[in-house]
Amino acid sequence: MPVPPLSQIPSHVVALDDYEALARAHMDEAAWAYIAGASADECTMRENHEAFCRLKLSPRVLGDFTGASTKIELFGRTFAHPVFLAPTAFHKLVHPDGELATVLGAAAMEAGMVVSTSATVLLEDIAAAARMPLWFQLYMQPDSAHTLELVSRAEAAGYEALVLTVDAPVSGLRNREQRAGFQIPFGIEPVNLRNRPALPLCDSVFDPAYIAHLPRWKDLAWLRSHTKLPIILKGILSAADAALALDAGVDGIVVSNHGGRTLDGVPAAIDMLPAIADEIGGRIPILMDGGIRRGTDVLKALALGASAVMVGRPILYGLAVAGPVGVAHVLKILRTELEVAMLLSGCPTIASISREVLV
């Protein structure tokens, strides 16, 4: 049986990897396989982390840190730091309060949170519990009316942006999850998708009945015509798609390979960030996710062109180990590590971080 969430964080938990090491005991094996696993041989998931290790920082000394700050501004909002909670599904797999516990931890650290379409708590209830800005992660639904219903609900609940995920039109073949026989347990469901038809069952993903429901570039104009919220495109991994995103008039992008959960064998997100940032040329904000485990990773991403980063699995590990306190502690660790890295690299503000930080 999984160990219940702890009421006090052990003193030896001082880094995100410590949470991952503890989290497995707080989940059943199937849930662990679902959350910790990735597509196929999981090469891309490993590469997301290893790519950060290959990037080296160039320390600077004797800088003036008067007025030093980690604050950023995105879409008219000021955030205390550039670490956001990435959209992740099914938080009740690891904590009985699900996303309600997660949002409490995020609020304690003034972190922006992106709520998943596949949340296990109603998006309205999450918004009611939030004490910081929320964005809503959107998957295009097979029925356009259902997509618009989700958008309308998010707008009415006060969500401040739509994060449209475009890199998972089909689920990745996650072998670890398959071997564990993962199924969503009874009593846990994507409550915001109740009574919604799924994509048709087909023998092949190339079946015309399946293909007909997949979103395309032209659908961005349709979505834009039905909402005034900023649209952030999540799942960009090439400069060519970044250019198309600009042409489509999106308000921001997220450089991401879906945590290695869709197509295995693609590059680490951080390795693709510089070319994408060059293509964007500062015209819209860029976020990135994939492999962030240290504040130095955050600094490296910002140096290569990201406006902010998003963290996924470590948030769920913190939630499993210690509930809202664990979530807040994960974010606290990252912010503290970022501040130390900025000071030792001679960067008093987020705006002062450039590629010169890297060797």
C-alpha cells in the first residue's frame, strides 16, 4: 500500500531528486509507471535532464546586486519568479485532494499554475481556491462545441490564458505504463471532460475517421475568433513551427517535447531552445519545459531565450510526498537555487540574464 503524505518534510530532503526518490513509496506501482515513465525507451526523457548537465555556466564576481529580484512580467501580470507549474493530469493519483492541494502549494510560493484539461477537480473549484493567476491548458476536443465550452468555462472562472497543447494529437506509446497495466482507478476521472465523446476507436491512427478529428494550423484562427484570452502554443520543438506559430498570431509558445511522453528519440527541449528563440526574435514570450531539476537549469533556460520555465513531474513528486507543503517546498528549492545561481553568475535581475552566462 502507498505511504500516506507526510505531515513534515524530512530534513534530508534538500533537492528535487530527493523528492523523486521518496515519491515512489507514496504511489502504487501503476501510478508510478504513469507519472515517472515516458514514451518507448525513454531516451528523450533522460536527454531532457542530461542536456542541462552539458551546459556550463560562467561565474562572475563583485557585481552590484542592489535591487536584485527574480520578478518577471508576462501578459500584463507580475510574477514573483519565472517557475510555473506545468499542466499535468490526474493529481488525485497521488493525493486525495488532487489539484486543490497543488494550487495551495503553488499559491504559497506565488507561482503561476497551468491547470490541465485532465484535472481531477473541476476547473471552477481550482480557480476558487487559487490565490495567484491561473492559465488553462486546452486540448482541442473532437467536437468543436465541447472545445468552446471549455474555453467559456475557463474565461468565466477567471483563467488568464489558454495553453493549447499541440504536440500530443495521439498518445505516446509508453511501454513502462503498459507493462504496469496502468488504468485510471475507480473514483478518479478527468471531471472537466465528463460526458464527452472520445476520438473514434480505429485499428490505425491513419484511419480517416481518426485523422478527421485532429487539430490543424487553420484551427488556431478559429480558436482566436472565439476568445480574447492570450493563446500560448505548447509543444513547439522546431524553428519552422515557431515561424508558423508567429504567422498564426499566437501570443506565446512553450518549447517542449511533452516530457518525452509522446515521441521518443527527439532532442532535448533545451537544445532546441536557442534556434527557436532566434526565430521568435523577442516578438512573443517563450516558455520551456522538460528536465528542469535545479535552479541552475532555470538560469540556463533563461540564458538561452526563455521568459520562464515550467515544471511537471517534480510537482507531482512533492504532492505525493507531502501534499501542499511538498509542492511549495519543491518551488522554494528551485527559487532559492535560482537566486544563488544568479548571484554567482553576476545577474541581479531576470532581464540581465543573457547567453553570456554560459561558457
